[in-house]
Amino acid sequence: MHLAFSDIQTFYSKTELGSITSRFINDSIKGMDNFIVHNAEREVLVGYGYSIPYMKTLIRPLSQSMCLMGEKQGAVRWPENVANRTMLIEQSQWPLESETANIVMMIHGLETCENPNELLEEAWRVLVPEGYLLVAVSNRTGFWARSDLTPFGHGRPYSWSQLTRLLGANKFQIILSQASLFTPPSSRKFFLKASPLLERVGKKYGTKVMGGVIIMLAKKQIHVPTTIKISDSIKVPLGLIDGLIDPKPKPVPNDQIRCDNKK
């Protein structure tokens, strides 16, 4: 059972735990932004799932942005008081032309999709060559995947090795990976107040497997064709073809030469 996007929106906009969650994950995304080469003239940022609280971190003044939402979880309006930029779509059929997006961000999307490979293939298709994919998923070994108080407790969580293999199998090269949300997924006042300290300590001294969320920045790989052309493998023309083009003289039999001498 997956949360509707309206419920996820309520979590982020109306709960203190949701506010802290977006703050800590955005801090990690800001650090990853230093590894992204942005297009200074025109950049297209596409969010998939419920990426709204995090897209603002990567949006540039001249960039265009939109958020795609899977049909089974509904859709919400974004942003407020301006033209809507969200679309309700089928998970593996994005209404975008190939090689149009510079960055694709997936948050609250990969865990709930029915076919992760098809979803990542579609993201690969719409990305420009050397485009970036930023994915955040709940960590299978963390506490956040075991609590239904947050959206990260719904859907399928991933381990570090599972997400690494999944991205690699779909032609993405991982540039950077981080963990976030080291604080417990609790709405109790004590943990809410202590969460900034717990987050700093966890990132500095803890291991990645302790984080509640895995964040990976990857780049679209363009594979060089490995097939060998016939013209490359045959450097010297075949003797049979040479013979057809430029026939070679045949030796005359010895008995015929002797007959000619007698004459």
C-alpha cells in the first residue's frame, strides 16, 4: 500500500518531522550540487515521484522544471499561485522527448514503482548525454524503513549494494553517494530538538548503513559501440576478389611449351 501524494504533501508541509526531514536531505543535496556541471544558458530539471521539497535546491534562475507523478498515487498542484508544473503520468511512459532533461531527481518514486528497470530506462532516455540522475530511497538497514510515520516507511527500501547494482545495470555511473537522516523517525519533542546534533554526529562518526536514507548522484553513460566493422577487420583485400578485378596470369604447362619449340 503506497501513500497518496496528498498525504506526503501533508507530512512535509504540516509536521515538524517533515520539515526536519526535508532540511537534512536538502543539506546533503547541496553538497552533491558541487559535483554537477550546470548548463548556464538553459537547463531542464525533471522530478519524479514527490520531489517538490527538494527541487528548489537544484533549480537555477534560467532553468525549467516540472514534476512527474505516478498515476496510482495521484497528483498535487505545484507551485502555488503560478502555472502548474506537475503531471500525472504512467510510470514508464513519460511525456517528454528523448534527451531533453539535464537533471532527473527521483524521491518517493523508485520505492513505489512496479518495474524499477523500466522507470530507470525512461529516465535514461529523457536525459541528455552526460545528464545527471539524483536518487533518494529509504535504506533497508536503517530505522526509517521500519517506521510508517514518514513516507520513507512505505514502498520497497534498498540496501547500498542493491541500489548500486540497479543503477549500474541501467547504464548509470555513480559519482557520489551519501547517507542522511541519522536521527530516529520520531515526532517526540526530545528527538526533534536533538535531531540537528544527532545528524551531525551521525554523518561525522557513523557508518552509511546507519542512515535512514540513501542518496546517490549518477551520470548517464553513453556506451561506445564494440562491434567491429568488416572494413576494419579486413585490411588487405581478399585474393578471390582481387582475382575477379585484376586476373593474374596462369602458368603454361611444360608439354605445351615443348610443342611450340618443335614448330
